[in-house]
Amino acid sequence: MSEPKILENVPLAKYTTLGIGGPARYFVEVLSEKDLKGAIAWAREKGVEYIVIAGGSNLLVSDEGYEGLVIRIKFSGIEQQDGAIIVKAGTHLQKLVDYTIEHGLDGLSTMVGVPGSVGGAVYGCAGAYGDNIRDYIKEITYFDGEKVVTITRDDYVTGYRDSIFKRNKNWIILKIKFAGLPHTDKEGLEREAVEVLERRAQKYNSGLKSPGSFFKNIPEDELSLGQLTKVRKLIAEWEHNPDYIKRFGNTSVVRFGKIPAGNLIDMLGGKGDQIGQIKINEFHANTFVNLGGGDAKDFISLARKWRDKVREEFGLILEPEVQLVGFKEDF
Ligand SMILES: Cc1cc2nc3c(=O)[nH]c(=O)nc-3n(C[C@H](O)[C@H](O)[C@H](O)COP(=O)(O)OP(=O)(O)OC[C@H]3O[C@@H](n4cnc5c(N)ncnc54)[C@H](O)[C@@H]3O)c2cc1C
């Protein structure tokens, strides 16, 4: 077992895209599976809890930080094996998307511009503009703390932006095998990727300190008939509002069978609302931004305020998509 280089009291803010978070009591970066196992063995011997992070693009870390060991996954690499693509968990998702476009493979290209690692994307079942990381997964290999296990796609997906890994926090994804991505015209994929990047640039201008969309969108098929009827009526009224038509034309709020959390907040006037240095993006109401010097306490207060307003108005419970680290209370 290799000897991990464990650091102490490392501020986590700089390892997150939001730029917020107190220190990790212990911190280590792992460049191989062997280092990962060494770090876990160290934590167990010490009797401290551990979590993994990677790109930090889906995290809200508390101002108090995390009491245990934070393991930052950095092992990466992409290789072809018998027509399948094997990707190590710490690989940047963008590298994988570029690789598929370069090889004229469809299925991941509209995830262009989603930050973070492939392991993080698999953990959260990330998706964008119709493509989802889960669609062409053949196998996932993870470390359960004792042994290395391989599962298939059917064992992994549990729901929208959900996965078996969210229910088993100590399972660490090591590598993912993708197969069956349809061959297509590379130029078409490149054009599509450029269009997606232009749309994304409106939502997330560069340098924006945020963890991406804070709340999960709501799949319509998870609602009761009563909830669905009520929310559809309210949305239809909203779509006929001259201000909506001016901004969005004839596009529907409901996309890919999901009610976007951002639209619900927007309908209630959330855009631009601010507590301390945390502000709801003027362009996209599900993006909570750190204007600089913001803290997790204000972030949570603003998010709870709009969760509660949405519940009162629509009877819908918004749940965080962003992973919360080091908080003593539930959201
Ligand atoms: C500007 C911006 C835009 C975004 N747009 C989108 C979007 O369009 N669609 C979308 O789905 N998401 C989006 N996100 C969210 C984010 O990019 C994704 O969730 C991303 O996949 C997270 O990967 P990460 O490596 O940064 O994970 P981290 O933020 O480091 O971690 C997130 C969670 O994944 C877990 N995790 C990470 N690696 C592993 C592993 N190897 N094994 C087990 N668990 C692991 C962590 O424990 C943590 O709970 C956006 C974020 C930002 C900042």
C-alpha cells in the first residue's frame, strides 16, 4: 500500500467552482487507485470519516468545513478496448466529450461545457440538452471500501439526477466503460457542440462562481395528477404572459419532460434576489452565484427562502442537486 501524503486544515473553497467552504481537517490528492486505497486505509486506521471530491463543480461546502478526510480524485485517462471506451473516474468530462466528437460518436456531445470529472458526472447522473452520461454506460467499476466491484448500467440508474452511488456514499467510482455510441458525422456533432456552448455562455458567463444549477428540475412523471394539473395551469398562464413571450418567444417552460426549477423561481420573481454576497443569477434563476466573499450560511438562507416560496405557491418540493458537504443540519 502506498503512503498517502495527507495534508491538514486545507481550505476547500479553492477546490470548488463556487469558491466557498471552510477547511478539510485532512486532505489528500490521489493519482492512482493504489493511492486511493492507501488514503482510505489511512482514514480507517485513524477512525476518521472520508469523502471524495473531484472537479468540485457540484459542491456547497459549509463555512465550518469538513471534519474528516477529503480525498480528491485525480486519476485520469481514456482508452479504447474492443470498441468500448474505458475512462478513469478523474478524467475531465470535457476530455471525454471531445474524444467522442473527434471519433464521430454521438451520445455525449450536448454535454459539452459541463465542468467536472466523468466520475462526478456518473455519481450525479449528469446530463444537458438531451444527452445524459448514463445513456451509453456498459459497466462501472468502483471500490466499496473493501473490494473492487463491477456493475452494469441497470444496477446503477435509480432516477433523475440520482444513482446508486448517492445512496452508498463510501462507494468510489474508479472507471467507467462506455459502449454502443452510434457512429455519426463528426462535423454535425461539432456544429451542435458550438450551438450548445453559445447557449451555455448566456447562462453561465465565464468566471461565474457557482456550483451549476442548485435545485433538481422536477420530472413530470414523478408528480401526482393533482400536482401536475395545478402546476401545468400556472405554467400555461405564465407562458401567455407578454413578458415571458418577449423573453422566450413561444418556447415551452417544460423541456425533456421536466419542469425546470429555475422557471418556478423565476415566475415568483426570484431573479436578482440577494442575501449577503450570494445572488440569484439575473439570467438563470436556478443559478446561485457567489459575488465574491460570499459564505455558505447566506447561500443556504437564500436557497431555503426560494425552496419555501416554491412549495407555498406550487406545492412542489425542490431538492438540491448540488451536494452539501460538512453541514450539521439537513437542507
Ligand atoms: C457552470 C456549471 C454548469 C453546470 N452545468 C451542468 C449541466 O448542464 N448538467 C449537469 O448535470 N450538471 C451541471 N453542472 C454540475 C456539475 O458540473 C456536474 O454535476 C459534474 O458532473 C460534477 O463533477 P465533479 O467532478 O465536479 O464532482 P464534485 O463536485 O467534485 O463532486 C460532486 C459529487 O460527486 C461525488 N463524486 C465525485 N467523484 C466521484 C467518484 N469518483 N466516485 C464517487 N463519487 C464521486 C462527490 O463525492 C460529490 O458528492 C454544472 C456546474 C457548473 C459549475
